[in-house]
Amino acid sequence: MEWRECPVPPGSSYGYARVSTTDQDLDVQYEALEKAGYRVIRAEKVSGTSVRGRDELRTLLDFIRPGDELVVTRVDRLARSMGDLQGIIRELKAKGATLRATEQPIDTSTPAGKAFLDMLGVFAEFETNLRRERQMEGIAKAKARGVYKGRKASINVEEVRRLLAEGVRPSAVAPQLRISRTSVWRVSRSAEPDTATTTAPTA
């Protein structure tokens, strides 16, 4: 991770640069940001697909104040997915800050920049829907041929039993472990003694 700093005026712009591997060079992004007039730049060499694990970006997002601007050369240096990008933009918006890219027509302080990002979001959603549609078509064809068996659910039985033993209600266990209530019920029933086959005591 690298840090370059100069005096910062109020309502400042902060540059962020990133490369995905340690053998890549950050200088090209540094030069582009400095040429555009940005003097405070945080940078890191990390291949994370989200904000998690990217400490320099997290520091910037925590530090940015109302009226500030986060600047990158391209949005793929900031985020690796549309969902990640939209999450960062929401966080900046909540802080009263904006995002700008020096090599793309992106500036969330302007209507045109916002419209461009909205357009990117529409295309990302379109691609997701197409992928889902193709998947459903494949499943339908497999079912028609009688070869579709579905995805086997993964249930951590011990975790279910632990939560139930701690007094967690089955209706709360299901969403917590991302399984169905029926699965929770089956696990709870399997843990109970089989009273149906127990011989009653004789008098």
C-alpha cells in the first residue's frame, strides 16, 4: 500500500489508484491523477472484488466529508462489479460526496454523469437477467429430458442443532443458515427420542 499527500483545501478531491497484483505499476495512475490536479492519492495493490480487504479505499471512504470528491482514472480501478460500484456510490451520496473518473464521462455531481452511471446499471441488470434466463432455459430442457436433479442443499446439521439448543426459534434459524423451515424441522425431529417405539412400563 502507498500513500502520497500534500496540503488539502476544504471540499477537497481525493485520488484512488489500484492495481491487482504486486508486479503491476501504479505510476501510470499516479501520473494521470496528478496531471489532472489531484495531490492527495491513496493507492494499493490488491485484487479484491469488493471494498472488503481494500484498506486504503476503506480509509478514504471513512475519511471523506460532505463536499469532497473521490477521483479515479477509471471505475474498474475502484470496483470490480456493478453491485460493488453502486454500493460505493450510495456511500458517497450518503456522505454528501461525489465520484469522478478522469478517463470516463463519469461525474456524479452532474446530471450527465449520473445518467451515464444509470445506463451502466441498466446494462448490468440486463446481462444478469439474460444469464438467469439462459440458466432457466437450460434447467427446463434438462427436466424435459429427465436428467435434471436440482442442486443438493447443503445443511449444517450440527449448526442447526446448536442454535436450537441455544433457544433460537426454528423460524429464525432458517433464514440465518439460508435453509428452509422444513429442513430445520427435520433436523429438530431427528434429534428427538423416538417415543413411538419405546415400550411402556408394565404394572
